[in-house]
Amino acid sequence: MPADEQTSCYILRIQRDELERQLYAGKSLYVGIKRDWSRGTKILFVRKADAFIGSGAIDRIVDLDEMGEGERKLCLENNWYGKLLFAKLTRFRPAVPVQDTPAAGQNPLMLHGASIAGADVSKIEALAPVRIITL
């Protein structure tokens, strides 16, 4: 489903290799930033604020009160308030440099949690020479 202007779209920064592995292996990501997350929300993942590594479409949001004790404790220790579960993930190979995208003019440190137009998401996805899709 192509991203369009009616779909909420955001950018999330993936800071560590461990979080990137968790994202693609478990199709989930813990979040500490609150946005208008909902089913179908499109997310672009940026690594170290310099390259887009992929995208995803949210399937479900798991709140703290829906988690088991161990997972809830992990969230509280890391200041996360929930977990995003993805219906579909796409990995870009190679990663798409932010400087080559419509997001190039934004402050790299401000990309985390930034809203982005659906048309820009589609442009960024089209810049990836290879897209590996996980359903």
C-alpha cells in the first residue's frame, strides 16, 4: 500500500545494532516517543540520523498494561511506554543517505519522531535500489 497524504507517517531513529536486529527479527520496536500511532501508520527508520535503513507499517500498538511483568519492567527501566508491532517491514539495501532525500533539509537530531509527508515516504522508498520485504 503506497503511503499517501491521509496516512500518518513518522521517522524513528534506530540507535544501536541490537535495536535494529530486534526490529527486523521480531517485527517490533519499543517506543518512548508518543505520536498518533495507529494501525497502518507508516514509519521510516533512520540509522544514526544519516541513512534510512527501511520502513514499516504498524499492525498493532501494545501498551504497558497489556504486557507481562518482565516486558513492562524492561519498558519502565528504559523509559518506553509501549511497543509497536509491524504488519510489514522493508529493509533498504544499501541504506538511503538522508542527504539524498526530501528530509535532507531537516536537522538530523530532530528526525526522531518527526512527521513526514506520505509522498516523501514514497520518494525515499523508491530511492532504495533493493527492498527486502518481510510480511
